[in-house]
Amino acid sequence: MFPTPIEKTSRSWQLTYQGLLPLALITWLLPLIAVAIFSVKPSGDFTMGNYWGAPSSFEGIVNYTRVFTDSDMPRYLFNSVFITVPTVLGCVALSAMTGFALGIYRFRSNLFVFFLFVAGNFVPFQILMIPVRDLTLDLGLYDTKTGLVLFHIAFQTGFCTLFMRNFIRALPMELIEAARVEGVREWRIFWFVVLPLMKPALAAMAVLVFTFIWNDYFWAVVLTQGPESQPVTAGITSFNAQYGVAYNMLSAGSIIAALPPVMMFFLMQKHFIAGLTLGAVK
């Protein structure tokens, strides 16, 4: 039923596995390696067709400096921060409360309400493009960071609720029943009993949502335009000029845009792994 661990296979298969693993890893990382190489090349290498060769001159410092000095990259980065951080806080706060209500309380329409939260995740987001855009225009939220934040909170809360509800249902109910016997109010049970136990799940959810929102490109293009409100994923397309593309600048901007989620993951790696695995085995 389960695959045999590599340690228990034959020696020939272990050597084959050890030989193929680096090749698979390099193949998987090849696009990122290509972008990193492009980011330190001069623009002339692209016009001469030097795509995979060594840079004719190392222009890494110049390219990365020009990304900040010759474009609106600082503003795009700040826009991403102002969009991602409130979205993460809103999703985590709402999903923690809805997960508590759906995971602890037993009422007739519990599963129906839970289904309403989860059902939105099964709708292809391309279908929502025109209705959401028209809604933001009617509400005066089009091309604003606030509109993008509210949309992401509404769209991501369903998945977060699914995650939190299942996590809370795995907690020992004896703790909650004991608190109720002592006369503790429900909001204090949530704040002082359940919420501390949810810290690994909250950390894991924060990392996931941060990555989803920071790397979002589709809705950043649909709901915003211009440097006043566009996040960095959409802003780096400004390096596409009318008569050509500054591939070296575009590559350097892509590397800069990818650093915050990577840093977020490594900073929260311990809590992230604990949140995903906690409750998997009783």
C-alpha cells in the first residue's frame, strides 16, 4: 500500500536514486538558476544571443541598484507589504474564530455553513474576474490597495477556515468541557484555552497565506493598475518597454520579489512544520 523506504531497497536502486535526485533537483531549479544568471548579465548579452553562456561582464550590482533607482520597485514592494500583511492578519483572525465556532459548537446547520466556506475554493477564480472587477468599480475600490486586501480576505478565509476547523476538532474536548464546568465564558475559552493551542496552526496558516498573497499576479493585474496600488508581482512588468524587454532588470526584480516569501518560510519553518504535522498521529 505504501512505497518501500529507500533504505530498505537494493543497493543498486539506492545508487540510482542518489544519482537521479541531484539531476531532478537541478531540473526543478533550472528556471530559478536561469533568472539568477540573467540578473547579473549586461543587456548586451541578450541582443547578442548569449542566453546560457557566462556573462560578458558582471553587472549584478549595477542591475540590482538600477531596479531601485530607475524604477518604482520600492513603491511596489511597499504596496505588497501593505496588501499582504493586513490580508494575513484578517484571514488568520477570521478563520480562527469561524474555525472555533464550527469545530466546537454542534448545531443543525453546522455542516451547511462549513460547506459555504469551503465551496468558494472549488470555483475557478477566472470565472470571478469580471464580477469582482465590476463590484470593485461600483464600490469605488478599483485600483486601490484596500480593494485588493478585502478581496483576498474574502477569498482566502474559506480555505483558512477549513484548515482551522479541522485543527480545532483534533484538540482534546476535555479541556473545553473543564473550562465550562469552572464557569469560564465562551470568549475566554477561545482566547485563553483554544488560541494558545492553535499557535502552530496559526503560524503555518500565516506562512501559507503570506506566500499566496505575495505571489499573486492574476488579481494584482485585474484589480489594480499603476504604481500607486500595484504589488511587486505586477509592478515588475513595467520593465517591458514598448520596443523591447530589459531582461536583466526584469530578472533582478524577480529575484528581489521572491526573497520575502523565502525569508518568511525560513523564519517560521519550525512552526510551519509543526502546524502541518500536529494532530496527524494520535
